[in-house]
Amino acid sequence: MRKEFNTTGLCVPKKHYMVNLDSRLKQMKRMVNEGKYYAITRARQYGKTTTLAALADFLRDEYLVIFLDFQMIGSAMYENENSFSRAFAVCFLDEFYTECKVKSDAQEHTVKELEKMIKQPEAFYLMQLFRYLMAICEQSDKPIVLMIDEIDSAANNQVFFDFLSQLRNYYLQRERKGTAAFHSVILAGVYDVKNLKRKLRPEEEHKMNSPWNIAVDFNLDMSFSKDEIGRMLQEYESDENTGMDVDKMAGMIYEETSGYPFLVCRLCKIMDEELEGTDEFKNRSEAWSREGFLMAVRILLLEKNSLFDSLNHKLEDYPELERVISKLLFNGEKIVYNPDLEEIDIAILFGFAKRENATVVIANRIFETRLYNRFLASEEWKENRES
């Protein structure tokens, strides 16, 4: 089967051309070995799910990894503790049965009792859920790592914060009393702890307590370097023999995208699949040239895709974001990085901007051009309507 560049869903090494993640996985495993509790917060389509899936595989020899996705839990399940506890337990057990091939008698008994609790008519509370979870941790022959993806899909629900508070409590008790708990906890999403309140209505901000104040900082760079892009292209070149200058192509892609994973893969996918056989590029060798690259950039800038749609929605939802982006694009202002300014925090959180030394700049050239065109088109539209 021919490999391809993937921009939708999980990347699979056997099916897709990918950047080698080994160095990242080794650093993340080091944090797991130390029993850390941490959150991976990055903008949309930054490779969080692919990285978590790769980490789960990387850890399996030494740990029992329970990898959950909160998008699997429907919104109705967040109505109260009872519905959430049952839904979480079902997802947990599904993953547990897949990952745990050999169970002790005690563990088998605990799991069966948890299954009974899920089916009983009486209310099932978070405290009861965690007692079962901690018993399973205590009875496991391997330390258990809990990984939860898309945590912010649940972040506007009180029961979610109650769940995090319980998770925090048992994690702290492990340190304080030596009681059983998950060995390491990894949460992934766009919003981090301090930014979850942005998903709440003003009257609901009392939901924010301190459920994540034990989470350590996760500062690992998840963007692709030029060398990493080059190694991915070299694998492609070994398969396709296009004759491209791999180092030069990797440099052009990096300069335009600053290594934003979705943008890197989208440009490669356009050159691989969309240019060959057109009037300008008769074959794949011609597509993987400077001219082909520039054409791929033009195609990307003019298309609608899930990443650009997400950026547009964020601009509509956060007026302060539009103001700071406008300053960066049109006023030529150097904005000093200040983590206490909400508009700067939001711009970096959603991937529009990045910190460069002590200043804030637009994240990459693709975003800069796309946002510039959006603002200009919006102004022209307003002027036409008023004239």
C-alpha cells in the first residue's frame, strides 16, 4: 500500500509519512517515569492525538496505558455525577480489557464489581468510581498511566471539574499517604488550566477551583524542525524518486510554516496528490520543485479547511484576539510578550501567534498571509456595503 501525507485524524506510521517522534517520546516517557501529572495544551491540529497514541505504544512494555478520548462521552453524560461516572467507567473498562491481557483474581473481582455498579439502578457517584479505579491500580502488576485526549470538550460542565478534583485528590494522597493511584496522568486539549474559565459563562466562573494546580509545565516543542521535515521528505523521496532537492524543499516548507504540523503535511499532500498531471506540472518530479511549492502555497491559502475554519471561529468569538492580530499585521507594532495580558495569552493559546524572544509575532507566514487577506477582504466588504 502506498503511503500518503495525512491531514485528517490520527497519523499511522505504516500508512502515512510522518516526522520521527522518538526524541519527543523519550522526553515524555521520562516525565511518566517520574510519575508526573501534566497537560499537553496546543492549538488545533498540532499533532496532540498522534503524539499521545505514539506515546501509548512507547510505554506499553513497562506500563498499563489507559488512553481515553472525552469526545466519546456524549454531552448528556455530563448532566450529573451518576451519568458521568457510568460513562467514564464504561470507557475505562473497554480500554482496560483491550490493554490488560492478564488479570489477577483480585483485579478480575474488582472489575466484575465495577461492571455490576454500572448496571445497578441506584446512583453511582464519583467517590465510588474512584474507589474502584484505585483498587484496580493497586492490584495491577504494572503501574497504570491514564491518558485523556480532548479534555476541553468537557470543560463547560461542573461534573468535569468535580472529576478533576477527585483525580487531583487521589494523586496527592499517593504522595502524602502512599495510597494507590494512577502512576502518571496526561491530559491533552487546546485549553490549559488557567484558560478553561474562558469556556464558562461569567455566572459559572465559580466552577474554577484548583483541580489542576498539581500539573507540571509541559514545554516540549511539538512543531517540526527543518531537519525533521527533511527526514520525512527523504523517506518519501526514497519511495518515489522525484529527484527533488530534499534539503532545499524542507527549508522552504519550514520557512513558510514555522513547522506547524498541519500546514507542513498539507503542503506536502498538495504537491504529492494535486499538482501532477496539470498544465503546469506534467509529473510528480515537476510538482516537487520550487514552482510546485509556490503553487501549493497558493492553493493552501485559497482553500477552506478545518484549521482555517477554526481560526475564523476564534476571531469571531474573541474580539480582543482580532485587535491584537490587527496590531501585529497592520500597525507594524512590536508587541512585548506579557503573559498577564489576556489578548496575548489567547493569541498564543489558539496558535495565531508565538513568542519570539521577548516579543509576540504571527505564528507563521501562512497564517500571516491568510489573516492579512481576511482583514483586507472584510474592510472592502464593509466599504462596498456602505457605498
